[in-house]
Amino acid sequence: MLGTITNTCAIILGSIIGAVVKKGIRPEWQKVLFTAMGLASLALGFNAVCQNMPKSEYPVLFILSLAIGGLIGTMLDLDGRFKRLVDKISKNKDKAASKQEQSDACISTAEREQARPKDKDYPLAQGLSTGVLLFCIGTLSIVGPINSALLGDNTYLYTNATLDFVTSGVLAATYGIGMVLAAPILFCWQGSIWLIARLCGNIIPDALLCEMQIVGGTLIVASGLAILNIKDCKTLNLLPSLFVPVIYFLILAIV
């Protein structure tokens, strides 16, 4: 759980710093940190694939997993649904801000001061929705707790913590200190995945874990390419690939 705790603390710290410095987070600082995380994701992903590929008993399974999982994710349009949801939240926030500006132009100063606390709740709700989606729905945030529970390896979670630290800081500079409320949600999300993996650890064969590491590593490489703006692999559409090896091994056990 150390990796999840670190990730949670990173969001809290990033939110506090972002709320304090507001617009003081320079774009070039954000860019270099995201570049570093993109390169780290590539290195971690390639390392996972290279380490586990020689141990694989089913060298074609990861190819089938990516193909079948990617097809299922594309049919469900997971990536598109996610992006549309985030865009909708952002547009709602922009509309709320525009309406507030028009309203402020029509009311007195006293009335504006009285209404301000109530109006702040709506943008914060939008910011939290966006933050929770960005923090929780991602390869590192899903594969990381599994690796932590089964292998005691928190590397993915530490990388995700750094990425979330930057993201939470940027969001808090816009939406305020209330972004820290996303931290307990992330903790429950990753903690649940960690607990399930921990409880199932004794019945997960090493061969299955190896195949999941190969698929997971490939998805992390895809995430790194997206972060670096090299290639948008629509990683969310590929997330079902992680479950294909599980289904395959279940079929083998039944047969």
C-alpha cells in the first residue's frame, strides 16, 4: 500500500501547492515534468516487456490480448467516451464562468459578494470530476496497485504519483484547494484494486502474472507515447487487453 499512499499524498501536496501559487506554475515547468514522466513510462514499459517476454509460455498470447482487447475497447469506444465526458465537464465549467460574468455585470457589489460562495461550488464539482477521471482511469493507476500487491513493486505507482502531483497542481491553480478531495477517492480506487489482487494472489499462477506484465508493460509504453505527443494510441481502448489473459487461463483451468 506504500505506493498508493504515496500517490494519494502527491495529489494532496500538488493541490496545496497549486492553490497557493495559483498561476505561478510556469508552462515550461509543466512541460518538462510531463516529458520526464513520458520518458519514464516508456522506460518502465519496455523494461516490463523485456523482463517477462523470455519467461512467457504463450508468446503469442499478448498479441491476441492486445488485438482482442483493443477491438472490444474500440467497439465500446472507451477512449471516446472518456474524452467526451472530460470535454463536457470543461464546457460546462466554461459556460458557468461565462454566465457568472454576465450575472456579475447586472448585480450590485453587495449582491455579488453574497452570491460568490455559492457560485464557487459548481466549478469545483467540475474540477473534481475531471481530476478523479484523470487520476483513476489510466494504465499506471490500474497496473500499479496490482504490481504492488503481487510483486511488492511500487515503481509504477511512484511514477503515477509524480504525474498526478503535476496534474493536481495545475487543476488546483484553476479550481482551488478543494481538489484535495480527489485524493481519498484515488486511495479507495487503488486500495480496492490492491486488496483484490492481494486476496487473489495465492490463486494467480506465475504464468498468468507474466502475461499480464507483458500486456501491462505494452500499455504503459502506449501511455508514454501519448504523454510525449508522439502517438495517440487510445490507450483506454486497449485496457480490456489486461483481462484477456485472465479469461484465457480460466478457460484452460475449466478445460
